[in-house]
Amino acid sequence: MLWACILLPQLAMDGVQRHRANPCEPLVLLTGSPQRRVLQAVNPAARALGLKPGQSLTAAQTLTRGVATAEYDLAAIERWQQFLAAWAYGFSAQVSLHYPRCLLLEVQSSLGLFGPWSRFEARLRAELSALAFQHRIAVAPNPAAARVLVNVGDGLMASDERMLKQMLDPLPVERLGLSATVTMAFNRMGLRQLRQLLALPRDSLAKRFPAEVLRHLDTLSGQRPLALDFFMPADVFDTRIELSFEVESHQALLFPLRRLTADLAAYLACRDSGVQRFTLHLEHRAGADTQIQVGLLSAERDPGMLFELTRGRLEHQQLPAPVLAVRLEARELPVFAPQHQQLFDERPQQNQPWEQLRERLRARLGDDALHGLGARADHRPEHAWQHEPTNPLLPPSGPRPGWLLSEPLPMREASLRILSGPERIESGWWDGEDVRRDYYVVQTRAGQRGWAYRTVGSDGPLLLHGWFA
Amino acid sequence: MSDYAELHCLSNFSFQRGASSAQELFERAARLGYRALAITDECTLGGIVRAWEASKKTGVKLIVGSEVVIEKGPKLVLLAENLTGYQALCGLITRARRRAAKGTYRLLHEDFVAPLDGLLAIWLSDGDASALPWLRSLFPERLWLGVELHRSADDTARLQRLLELAGDHDLPAVACGDVHMHARGRRALQDCMTAIRHHLPVAEAGAYLFANGERHLRRAEELAELYPPELLAQSLRIAERCNFDLDQLEYHYPHELVPAGHDATSWLRVLVERGTAERWPEGVPARARAQIEHELALIAELEYESYFLTVHDIVRFAREQHILCQGRGSAANSSVCFALGITELDPTQSRLLFERFLSRERNEPPDIDVDFEHERREEVIQYVFRRYGRTRAALTAVVNTYHGAGAIRDVAKALGLPPDQVNALADCCGRWSSGPPAPERLLEAGFDPQNPLLRRVLILTGELIGFPRHLSQHPGGFVISEHALDTLVPVENATMAERTVIQWDKDDLDRVGLLKVDVLALGMLSALRRCFGLIERYRGTQWTLATLPKEDPATYAMISRADTIGAFQIESRAQMAMLPRLRPNTFYDLVIQVAIVRPGPIQGDMVHPYLRRRNGEEPIDYPSDELKPVFERTLGVPLFQEQVMELAIVAAEYTPGEADELRRSMAAWKRHGGLEPHRQRLTSRMLEKGYTQAFTERIFRQIEGFGSYGFPESHAASFALLAYASCWLKCHEPAAYACALVNSWPMGFYSPDQVLQDARRHDVEVRPVDVRYSDWDCSLEPDEHGEPTIRLGLRMIRGMREDDAGRIEQARQCGAFRDVEDLSIRACLDASARERLADAGALSGLVGHRYQARWAVAGVEEQLPLFAGVSAPSEEILSLPAPSQGEDLLTDYVTLGTTLGPHPLALLRQALRAIRCKSSRELQAVEHGRPVSIAGLVIGRQRPQTASGVIFVTLEDEFGLVNVVVWHDLAERQRRVLVQSQMLRIDGHLETVDGVRHVIAGRLTDMTTMLTGLDIRSRDFH
């Protein structure tokens, strides 16, 4: 067998950089507590300014100013690893993420398809470069050796055991992938190269070092296999239907759409999950896909509803060009919480369940036309509510009207009777919209109860701010 | 005059709640004509002394009180009617605080079992009347229902409800304001503090913010609009009842120190007589006798005997335990203190006068700080607690106040700025700045000072700076009392277990007239005691601070050469630069030397005039004849804080009381301001008397300089004594002194490596760490001529544990070690200890070089009980290659922090010569103004606050140190190289002035790659 190890030396940085317009701009990734931020990774432009990983942000800022910063995000690294493993899975059935920030591929069996190695390697490099990931590649008869070689140099290849030994023997102990304490111990004994370690009597070595050390040395030389967990592609729904002709009307897309939504529903059912957001891609001969995002307020999987919803969105969509293929991609597949129904639930025909009505309204009127309502802990009435339903801890307050006017209106006071007040509200200096108002509950001659205020210290008219029910 | 007294008001000592200082509150109360103002901080009296002062300044009556929330019970405002009530309040607060973690309190129902006479209560009801019967029984005829209205929606209904409740239960109702700030304008700060307290951004803290800014001291018309007149009038009735004043506190020093049959005066005399007999065995010189009689009379007149007895008792304990100590402070350098052993400074031998330190006119309490060995100070503290008990002895508090960086950090966080920006803003402030950052700094850091959000941050930061943030403990300031302390001031817990802290800081104590004794820690005393011990064991000579030969010319010659690495106080770069100019040759010169390199004299431009006069380059004259006696000892130049005060008395006709006020203002002006009135008074009076404008301005700049690090002559004298002792030892016992310094580390300015390199440059032999000879500490061994050499101790080995070393010492006493196996078994060393010994080269005497040693110790098998005594099967002996010189050097630094081999620069010398870098020795031959290139390890970078933007770099090579001056422009241009290099090459030119040699840098080059891996620790800025 022959193993390629692809080292991704700047995985986190590459992951962030590929989303940024100008890769030449200095960029650093930060970790650490809010009190002590530390540079975890720096790009070449930042390195040129003297920034180094391990520096504190404070130290970095004394050296230079105006460096872009981003979070060193472990979850993102994990996602990119998965992404690249999936990519590698296209070249080999045995892909492993055994070593962090490394892809291990068994390549011998793939040489027939992609080989010879030089061509295969060129293709891997070309694709990784196209994906904008820095990489180094080495090949060896066993995965542990490949991992060690890739640290030593880019493009190294040991095609057999003999060659491998030649390459490994002179390697410094630091490069062997041994733990820091073991490496340090060897160094403190003046033992610098693998060759020197291998020349030591095995039992003397075994007496002085933990068993892993000998095991690791044996694995490197291929005398002991390395147990690997192999990568399995992730669970996402991504299905594509190629149309046999160029479709220009919405009507003709409904059939494949019904198929895709049905497939999705089936897929969701067997996973016992629902979908909250998915994308419909309409592929054209030239130009970017037309993408239709479909978002739901809660996870659903009813095929009829999924179809209706998508249809509603699709019909609002102008088709810029004929469609060649339709693809439905769903990545967020949360657990489905089914609705409880009465056994003998009788529902008039016209009556739609609330969820369905809600989604239909959204589909027809647009996502922004309909939203939930929640409270916010703010003394200013116009800031005391928000679109997302929430349940925060609220300050005590006086009576509040059910209908708040978006613009307060001046009132003719002659006809008003003050029922209670003033309630003084002074708050909001922090966002530049400080208010200082005395609120009164007032009654009009017609008997309506309103909520009106006057700015503290002014003698202008009362401004109507809301109506009580 | 408004007919109202505010009875519920928080100052900023209700941390993160009150948004105004007592001063601000009282000033506004005075403007509004309030009859009285109660300061009722939540379960604390920490701010009450400041409130008392503000009350005296403004003439508004202070009522002492506290707001408390009882666990599972009502919220009350407690007010002290008289001294008994005040004591009851102190007791309650102490109990509530002592049972809770630092900074919190738990007040329980059971706490109210204690007598509450003299304490009035205002009940702040939340509508639940169930606690009423209980409260009534506790506060018969002394309970009110508080009514607090803040223009919320239900004010009318609320008032109605409360009046009904009061009516139903026949309880008088009173209007209160729940005041959190002096004026409405503090609303933003108050919101911000609330957010800080809840660790939330303001925008998300809505649930905790007040709905409006009504919780301030309101005008009479506003109050009349809200409250029925009867409720307002009731506040006056309460205020009239409360007549407690902090003046009524009676403080007594402990009496148990006086044995039966004596009173404090006679007993002090007995102790002093005993002391004089010891100090002057051949009889007391007449001058000393006169001085002692004079001092005793003064002490008796001011009734300070108990204070001196208390300090004497602590010092006596230390002496019995062989803990070295030395007093300093205004009264410490008196003949009485010399006789009592509190100071080793013989006042008859110096030009210091006790009169200057304790005067009957100034009415200032005596102040004696005692420094103890830093490693053994804790023993002294525990002795004090043991001797007087926890109820009668406690530490003073330190009020931690907001500085620039901390304030801006909290405010920016509360305004929702992301952490990175919060940090960047804090960095703009500098470490100890007392103001918000300057706009230029902000622009430089990429902030727009005109941005509305940032302006809010800056305004609030400005308001918050100087506010108290929390109380912490003073490191060693004790208050000791004859009666339980909690009858004087509440006592609370400190962060450290086994410590209790009173709620007042030292300024508060001063004002109320409580005396404190400072039990401080000083590393140099540990080093000196060790050094005396080493000499005694080696030579049998017993030295003490008092017996060291005085005015030794060899010592002064060494000092004048600035050969003072490791000496006390005069070892810093700035001090060393001054020594060859000042060339001290008497003790009083040293006193001046210690005091002159300080912000006060430097900011006042006093240094150069003094040097010129001393060197005869400028005539000595005095601003006026009347000032001659004040400035004579410093050649007409004011250098000491005491001189500034005397000047105020003599030249500006200050009364002693005013001069004392000036002293306090000097110490506090950075925090509170308050120097402006003095500037006007001093200037106008001095101008009137014919002093020049320039002179008064210079004096005033110096006064400002004293503010940050006021350095009085009395402290300088004590420090000079230790500086002289350390220099004498360094001069005459260099081996013992270096050895003691290293054993006392961390302390001082230099690392053990630098101290040892210095010792070796002075021909002291240093021997390597070796398990066969080394103890934990470094020790002295005789060489072939009987001269002492330093044997490095096992403590030098990084990561070595003291108990491992102890077992090695013990095992060695039962016989020399045969081999590594024998050592490991007999001293019970685990793998890590063995490895550290091997790597440090401490096993070379047993198994050879460190590589061989590491291989050998790795082969030592842990002894299992079953196989005890059965030796392991022998193994083939393996011969490993020996380390090179460079490898040894690197490992020496990593494992020991120093090397006994060649200095790193010696190894690089040839390469350096090739690029024409001179060594520090060759530099001695270079003339002034010549271009020069040098290279060395960077062992120090300093940016003195007093030098504008200059950075001083100290380089070390195999021959010594080189001082480099990097001017501001170059430092900015080559910032990276300057900050990051461990080894630097400097191209520049040499400057020599008065024997001080500097290299003025023209270009810096980072040479660190030449010594990759070396662990040279530089002391960075500050």
C-alpha cells in the first residue's frame, strides 16, 4: 500500500481567507480569553509586519496598527476538514482524518484510475489550489511515515521500505512526531537523530521510555500497522434532476419540483428529522444558478406543504434564462417535533391549520411581512418590543397600551381628560435616542383611552403615543 | 432653606450603585438648603469619613446610617442617633460582613437580638406587612415607614397605600429619596454602573435600570409637588434626633503592654533606659541623653507612649525570632526608637532631628512603618493577631479606585464594545494614567474620538475615574485597639483567609485619629539577614546593622564608581547614572542620593542645581535668609518633602495645621485634585514676601512631583542605612553578599544570573550545582587560600522542589552517594526530580556529563517494596557523546538560568570582532564623541516617566554592562527591533559626562539569531 499525507499548514487561515476579497491584506486569527487575546495564526502579509503566532494582541498592536482580525474558530476548522475529506473521498475510498489538519489517502489502489502518481499528485495540487488551500504532500508506504515526511518537505516520496529508511534515518528527533516530553528527554541525552535512536539497544530504550515510543518507531518503519478511522461522507440531502430539454416556464418545473420535495420528505421521514431551510438551485447554460432560498419558521416534513411552499416561492421568481437542471439542497435537518392531533379531529374544509396558513402568508407576502412579537427590557416604549418572540426579564412598569403608534401625534388638549400620570421615563442615552418624557393616561371626549406624553421641561402639546383597547 | 433632610442616600461607596461622591452630594445638598443629609451606603461605613469631611466643609449636617436588606426580611435604612447607636450599627455590619465572602454580606434576623439602642429604622415596605410586629418590637418608638416616590406610573396609588398602611398601624411615615446620584446629570453613569454590576451591556440591562433619573437630590418645589407636607416635616424630626458625630469616637491604645505597678510613661522610660544601656555600653553621650529627654517629654505631652510601646512590642517579637527589621517614617528615626531597637539609625551620628518628625504644633500622629524580612513578615502579622485577638486587631483597608484603563474597560464593555476594542481602548490609557486617553492616542489606535459612541465612552470614563471600585486589604497596616474594633468601625473579611479588614483606609484613620502600625515586607532585609548568617558561619564574625563600620571610604569609593549591582535602592539604571556625578562620601550624601532620583526633585528641576553646587560650579545661595536653616543641609536646593512643608511655614506663613493639610493634598492630588487652593495661597504669599515667580513655580512643580511618590527625608534616611549596609557587605564580603541575594530572590532589580556574573567579575569563584555538595540554598565553601567561594544551591535548578533538596541534604549526611541509583533510593527522588538534577549537570560528579546523566537516571527503576534490596540486572554501559560548549551554555540557561561556563558573548566574540563590535571593556578606551559599535544581551529596557520618550537599554557582555540611550525618534522608527531583540547590536557614538558613559544609539540591529534558544529574561519597560 502507498499512503499520501496532505498537510494543510494554514487550514484555519485559508478557511477565513477564501471569503475575503483581498488576501494580501494582513490578517491574524485570535484565540484566548477576552482579557488576553493571543495571535493563533497570521497570514504572510501579517508575518511581514513582524507578527507571530503566540504573540499577545496587545504586543501585536504595539508593533503595527490596522491589522484585520478574525476569530480562530475550531468549529470552522472541523467543517473545513470534513469538506476536504469529502473532496478526497472522490479520489480514494480510504480517507482518514487521523492526524489533525492532515488528510491521509490510500493512493495505491487509486493509481489505476488517476495514475501515475506524478499525474495524480498534480491533479490533487491543482484542485486544492483551486479551492484555495495551502498544502504539502508526501507519500510513504505507511501513513505514519507519510505524516512524518510531509513535515520534512513538500513533495517527498518514499516508494518502498528501503527508500523510506534512507529518508527517515537522518531525521532529527523533533521531527518524528514523538511527544514533547519524549523529544525533550532524547535531546537532553544528546540523541539528535532517528538513526541514533534505532542504534540503541531495544531493551534499554524500553526500560527508559513509555511503550508508545517503541510502538511509534515500529509504526514508522512499517513493522506495525496504524489503526485508522476512515471518513464517511456526511448526511445532507442534495439531489439534482437534469431536465431533458430547456425549460422556460414555471409550469414545466412543477413536476420535477414535486419529485424533489417528495424525495426530500421521504428522506426526512426515514431520518426522523425535519427541514427548516433549503435551497432550490435552477441551473442555466451560462451564468450562475438561480437560487431560491426557502425558510420555514419551524422544522417541517409534510410533502404537500413543502411542495406548496416551494411552488409559492418559485412562482414569484423571474427566470433569467432557460433551466437545464433543478437541484434541491438541504443541509439543516433538525429533529422533527410532530404536531399532536386529536384522534377524531374534525376540521372544516376551509380551515387551514395555523402553521400552514402562516407559511402560505409568508410565501405569498414575503418573509418580512410576517413576524412574531416579543418583549425587550427597555424603558422606552418604542424600544420595548421586537420581532423575534422572546421572554426576557422585564423591569416593572405602569400600564401600557396595546397599540403603539409608530409616529406620535399631537393631540388637541382641550377635549382631553387626564386619568393618571405623569409617569416619567428617562432612558436610552446609550444609543443616541435618549428620551425624557412624562406620560399620561388620557381620555378623549369620545371615551377612548389614549397614552400621551410631553417631553420633560417642554410645554408643547401632548403627543399621542398609543391607544388602550 | 428647604425644610427637608434626606435620610436615604447612597454615595459611590455603595460600589457600582452610587454615582456621586460624598463631596458632590453634600455640595448639592448645601446649595438646595437641605437641613441634613444621611449617607446610608449599603451595609458599609467605608465612605463615612469622607462624608464627614464633606459635611464639615459644606456645613450640612451628616447623619450616619446604612441601607440593609435582611435575609428573608425587609429592607431598612438604619440611622445612628448617638454613639451607642453608631456602635450598634458597626456591630450589625460587622456580623453581616464577617459571615459572608469578601464584598458581600448576609444580615440575618438573629443579628437583631443584640441591643439596638440609639439606632433608628426606616422601613422600606414592599407592601408586605408581616414583618411589622417584629420591627416594632426591635425599634419601639424608633420606627418609621419610608415613602419613596419617583414619578412612576402608580405614584398616587402607592402613596395612598403607604399612608393607609401607616395609618392602620399607627406608624409615622417619612419622605425619603432613595438617592443614587447628586444630580440628574449622573443618570447615564448610574445606568452604566448598574450594567457593570450585572455584567451586561446597558442596552440589555433594561430590567435592572431605573426608569428615570429621579433618584437624585431634588429641589424643594419638586418634593413639595410629590409629598404631603407632613411627610417632609417628619424628615426634620428624625434629623434633629440624630446627633452622632465621628468626633465622639474614643480610641485607646492597648494597655496590656504595661506591667502592673507602671503606667505607660514610666514603662516607656524603663524600656528606653534598658535600650540606652545596650546601645551605649560606655555611657550615654550627653547629646544623646539630652535628645532622649527631650523626646520623652514630647511623647508624654502628646500621650503617644502606648503607640511607641506597641511598636516596640512587635519589634521585640521579631528580634526574638531573629527576623531582621528596620523602622522608617516620621517618628522612627528618633533617639527613643533607636534605644527601643525600632531603628538601627543612630540619630546622634546623623544630621537628622527628631523635632522635624514629631512636633507639638503640627498635631500629626506619629507614623512608624517597620519593614521586616519579606519571607517572614507573615509570622509577625500572625503574632499581632494572636497577641491582641481578632476582635481588637485588624488590617486597614485600601480603597481601590478606578484608573483610566480600568474605567474605560468597564465603560466600554457596558456600552457593548467587542472585547478586542475594549482591550485596545484600555491600552490607549497607559498603565496608571488617571485620565481618559488623549485623542491623539485614540486616533493612533484607529479610533475616531468624534464618533458618538466613543464620545459617550470617554465622558463616562472621565466621570468614573477616581471612583472607589472595591475595598482590599493593606499589605501590613494594622489598627490595634484597647476595645473591640467593631465599636469603632465595621470589620469585614479579606480575600485571604485568616485576615480581617476594617472598612477605612489609612487617610480615614488619620482623620478620625486612629493610629496604625505598618508591618511591611522588604526583600533586602531577608538578604541582609542571610548575609550576616553566612558571614557568621564562615568567619565567626557577628555583624548587625548597627555594628557595621561606619563611613567606610572603600565602600564609598565603590559606590562612587556606580559599582552597585545588587545594592539596595541605588542599583537602578537612573541611580547608577547619578552616582559618579554625586560621588557620595558621607551617610547624609547617601540619604540625598536615595531621594534625589525621584519624580519630585526631577520634575522640580532640582537635580542639576544641586549637582552643580555640590561640585562647586555654582555658588550656594538661598532664596532668602529665613530659608537658610531650611535648605542649608541640601545646599539651598529643596529636595525633601519636609523641606517643602517647612518652606510653606517659613516663606508662605502657613500654620503647622495648614502645612499638614498641604502634605495630605500632595499625597492625594492625583486622585482628588485639591492642590489649586495651595498653589494660589503659596504663590501669592511668597510673591508678597519678595520671592521670584520662577522660584515659586519650581517649588510647585516639585510639590506636584511629590504627589506620585512623595519621598520624605525620614524614609530616605532609613533606606540610606540599608543601602549603606548592602554596599559595605558587597564591598567587603562580595561572595557572602551575592550568595545571600541569590538565596533571597525574587527581589531587587537584577536576576541571579546578573548578580552572579557581577560577582565573578569581582573575582568571586562560583562553583557548579553538585548533589555531592549543594544544599537547597547557595552556600559558601573555602577555596585553597581559605577565601569564600559560592557553591550554587539546588534552588537554582528550575522546577526543583525544596523538599527533594531537603532529602538529598539529609541522605548525604549518612554518607556520600555511590551512584545515581543510590541517590535516587536514599533521597526518594521521583523521575522528574532525577531528570532535573541530570539536566542541570548536578550529577556530573556521579555519572559524568549531563547527557550521560540523563540516560543514567532514566534507567533508574522505581523501587517496588517487594524487590527492595534486590539490585536490578546490570545493563551494558552506554557511552553517549559529550555536549558541545554551545549546547552546555544553552542547557545551563534553560535549567539554571545562569552559566558558569563562558558568557554567551564570549562564545560569539570572534564573530562580533569580525563585524567590528567592541566589548564593554574596549569601550572604556573610547573617547567622548567617537563613533562606536557594540553588541550585547539586552538585560533591561526602561522608559522613565520623567524622560520624554527616551528609552534606556542596558546591554551585558562578558565584561560588564553598557548603557545605551535610544532617543524617541529612533525608538519609534525601530520599535520592532527595540522591543523584540534579545541581543542587540548598536551603532552609535559614545558620550561621557562626569565619568558616566553612554552609547547614544544611531541604529539598532537584532542579533537574536546568534543565540537562538538562550533564555535571557529581559526586564521590560517599567
